[in-house]
Amino acid sequence: MQLVRDLDVRGSTLETKHTRENIVATTVGIREGDFVDNLAETLGAIAQPLIEEYNVDRIRGHITEESTKAEQDGFTSLVEALHREGLYSHCP
């Protein structure tokens, strides 16, 4: 949230997009000296996030449940198999 607030104060925006394999963060705004360097450092930190164990524990059950449901769905199983083999690049 701090990054978004800092960008907003400077009249800049942050947009993120993701796919199964990638996360892209884009900023649009006016270049302001050290802010550009700090922004690059912060976006770099986003690329290697620190995930605390308590957050993993909190959602572990939900993920396990969703994975079990996905394994039981024929279409999802097919798409997962195609992804593993590198034959499917766009998930509907």
C-alpha cells in the first residue's frame, strides 16, 4: 500500500497484470530524481516477495481444498497436463 500511496502523491499510477507464469508491474508518471531509483528498487523487491509462514498456514487449507476440486474436474486436469507439457499457453 505504501508504494501505491507514494505513486499517487506524485500523480503516478501502478498497474499490474499477471499470467500463470508472469507478473508485470507498470508505472506511469513524471520522473522525479531519486524517486525513480527508489521505485526500481521497490519493484525489484516485489519480484522476490517475502511470504511469512503465518500467511502460508492461513491459506494452506483453502489451497488444498481448491486443488482437490481441480483434480476432480476433467477439463481442469486436461489443462494442467497440457501446461506441464508446455502445450497450452492460454488459460481460459
